[in-house]
Amino acid sequence: MFVIFGAAGNAGCASATALRKAGHPVRAVVRRAEQGTDLAKLGCEIALADLTDPASVAAAIEGAHAVQMLCPVPVGDARPSVTMRRMIDVAAAALRANPPSILLAISDYGAELPINTGITSLFHYLERRLADVARHVIFLRSAEHMHNWARVLPVALASGVLPSFHDPLTRRIPAVAAQDVGEAAAALLLDAPGAEAVRVVSIEGPRRISVNDIAATLREVSGTEVAARVLPRESWTPTLLRAGLGENHAHLITDLYDVYNTGKIDVESGRSERRFGKTELSEVFAALLSKFERAPR
């Protein structure tokens, strides 16, 4: 049995779909029953679990040969770092008590860094806590998700300005489509385990892109004139607060970009294997814009 946490998300759904297409039994773990409807149609067994609840996590991994773990940064939580660390601790305890043969945990570029990297520091904690909970552990470190730009696309299309925390706009950065992360995760789960106890794999898209490239892609896909602009550092926190994030969540993001813009966050040299997705940014943006057009107004 392959157990996929976060199966309702883009990456988790792609993993579950790939495994089911390959004929394997999949238990899709979701928080709410309605999130499992489409996954059940794929033939997945549906399990309900809250990552902060030890009993539900323990029940979800019962009988698992392999587990794919996703501990998301909780949006809307007043103390997101505290809650995410709680999720990681609960997962670690459940997996240590009932270890699968293989654990794959979705991590982040820069998770190896023992410094304050904001959100990425939480994935540093995840890797430390989960490194010894299964016979074979895989950390799949993901580049920035292309889908994250969905948050600012409506603003960019309305104003003609694509705001960016990335500075400079010309630096080429790694980014990846969420479905490519999920498909790579499924492929790794199906790999014959090697001799190493911990395997680190990094995944990004087919090519690195600058924020100027991102603005150009949005222009091409939408037919709207859009130009990228760096947001001044002093405007980062107010911008995030206006977007509805809490103060602690905003700090996690600003701390991340303070380090990211120094160039320190990238593939871990000398240790990480490399994987590359096939999905182009233009495909992701076209799907997002189609979704916006279909959304009720």
C-alpha cells in the first residue's frame, strides 16, 4: 500500500494518479471527506487525517509499504511555524512507531542550511526529524512552485505590474510545476531502493527563469501588457498583511527572501541528485488563467 498525505493538492494528486495508473494500491490521505471524491474515482482508498492529530496519522499509515509525506505551512494559522513543527513531530512519532519500508518527504531547496531561512527553516527541521524514521528515506527538495504566482496574477493583469520579492529581476531562478513534483515523487517511490539510508533529490522545471521571463510569459499567455517590478524591502510585510497573511506568516516569507536574494538557496552541491520536470511556465499560466475565467464573479 502506498500512502499519500496531501493527496488533494496538486503534487499529491499527481503522485496518487501516477501510482494508480501503474496499478498500485493507494491510500489517499485528505483532511475533509469531500476532498477525496475525485481520488476515490481513481480507485484510491480514502483516509481522513489531521496532521496535528496523532491517532489519525497513525491510522492513516497502518499497513503502508511506502509513505509520501507533505507537511504544509498552515495558511491562516496565527503561529504557523509552531503548528508545522507540531505536524512534523506527530508524523515523526507515528512513522517511528510503525515504520514503512520507504518514506518520501517533500522538502525545499535550501533545506540543508542551518541558518534562518524563514519558511525553508521548517523544512530543515523536517529533514532532521524524519531522517531516521524508515529503512529508506527520500527527501525530494522542490524548487519554488510555478503555481505560487497565482496569488499575484489577478493584480498583475489588472495593474500591468507583476510585483516581485525576487531581486534582481534578471536572475534566473529554479521553479517547477507542482504536478511534476508529484510525478517525480511517484517515480522515486517505485525505484528500487539503493544502499543509502537517506537519498536527497532536487527537482526543478525544464529551464531556469527570471522574473522578467515570468512577466513576458504572462504577457504572451494573457495578451495583456505586464512588466515586472521589484517591491522595496520596506513594503514586503505591509503587502503580505494586506493580502491577508498573519504577521508571523509574513515574517517567514520575508526572512526567506532575504536569504534567497543573496543566492544561498539552491541545489545542495555534491549531495543532491537532480530531476527536471517537463511542464513549461506557459502551460501553468494558461491553466491558471482558464480557471480564473471560469470562476464565478
